[in-house]
Amino acid sequence: GARDTRYRVSVAPAEADIVLTFEDQTATQEAGQMRRDFVANVSHELRTPLTALLGFIETLGGAARDDAVARDRFLGIMSREATRMTRLVDDLLSLSRVEEDERLRPKDQVDLETLLSSVIKGLEPQAQSADVTVTLDVQSQMGPITGDAGQLAQVFTNLIENAIKYGASGKAVTVSLLPPQMNTRLRSEAVEVTVTDQGDGIESHHIARLTERFYRVDNHRSREVGGTGLGLAIVKHIVNRHRGRLVIESSLGKGTKVSVFLPLS
Ligand code: ADP
């Protein structure tokens, strides 16, 4: 077929017979390629702010040494670049921790309403400076679910942060907690949390790729407010660990709705 499948063939002469083993190597080769791409991406993402920092350090030590205005401006840029690197390293650590935990069953009792309120509260300053109001719409009073509290907080932090970043200023972001319902795909009762913004939306051909590491939509908005491109990859891993489902729906010019389904059992 079109796919290049590779086999490793081992020949082991044993007494009178010859034993041939065919082993499909495609998966391991793809994993190797993915790891190489990942390392290349990480290196590139770290290299960019580092190059900028080194350039400014040199300028500050030379030409700009006695220019107070330039010095302040450069220090501002350097601080932003260093913050960007810190965020990248934090996200990489989260991602590796989340991947590590993926085999463990979460076991906290999590009250989603409390968790969502506290996440929204923590994002208040960001929402304010983007002129976005985040509202929590609780459509069902329900008991706690079993999950990993810290990781679920991270899921909703990342999703609400995206809604604030890519939403429209002056418009609302709505976080809804919907009552448990039978979810045929999960074959279980599941609660649904949705995060809806009224931003520019995402072109449909990008949607399937958004949870890939470092995948970013290359548009004006992403360049301007862009994070690390790891946020949704982290979300995806955590939702998988909870045996849940992530659904992204978007309409260009209208906004985006991200739904997280979490099974009750
Ligand atoms: P980033 O750190 O760049 O925000 P994410 O993994 O969280 O990385 O998201 C990947 C990309 O998906 C973003 O760069 C952005 O282009 C797009 N995206 C995510 N959420 C939204 C949203 N609510 N509205 C529009 N685009 C979004």
C-alpha cells in the first residue's frame, strides 16, 4: 500500500530447521521519528528566546551601556523572553509528568463546581486584562467524581486560558457544568464541561491537529498571544487518563466550544 511498512527479518538456524521471524517495525520507527521531531521542536523553541537573550546581553554590555531608555526597553524584552522559556519548561515538565501518570488510575474525590470556581478565580487577572468576563453556569448539582484534582484543574486552566486568549475582547467566556448523561462513545454515564468563547474560531482542517505537541494555528492572534503549543496536548493526555473524551467544535468568526466528557465510573 501507500504506507511504507518495514519488517525486521531474523533468521535463526536451529538444528535442522530455519526459523524466520517477521516483526512489524513500522510502529517503533514511527515512535522514533516522533521522538526526533519532538526533540528538534523543543530545541528550536528554546533556542529562539535564548538567542534573543544573548543578543540583548551583548548589547547591554556594549552599545546600550549608558542609554537608560534603551536599557529599560531591553530589560523588558529580556524578561518577556525569559518568562516564555520558563513557561515552555513548565509545560514540558507537566507533559512528561502527565504521560508518566497515564497508567495510574486517578483516585481523588473531585467536586467539579468547586474546582471550576477556583480555576476561574485564579484566571481573573488574565480575564480582566483581556477584557473578558468568565461566567460559570452550573446546570446540575451533583456529587463528586473520581479523578485527579490537580490534573483536572490543569485541564480547565488550559481551556479557559485559551478561551480568554483567543476569545473576543468585551465578550463573555462561558464555562458550563452539564448534568451526567449516558455517553454512547464512552459507554458510560458522563458529565460534560464546556468552555465556550466568542472569538475568531478555528478553521476546520486545523481542529484534528490541535492536540499535537507544538501545533499552533499560524494566524495573527496565535502569534500575538501564542503560548507554547503544548496546552492542548497536555489536556488530551489528562482526559485520556480519565478515560474521558475531548471534543472541539468551532465556527469561523463565531467562536469555539471545547467539551470535556468525564465518565462517572
Ligand atoms: P497555545 O499555548 O499556543 O495556546 P494550545 O495547545 O493550547 O497552545 O493550542 C494550540 C493552538 O490552538 C493555539 O495556538 C491556537 O491557535 C489554537 N486554539 C486553541 N484554543 C483556541 C480557541 N479557543 N480559539 C481559537 N483558537 C484556539
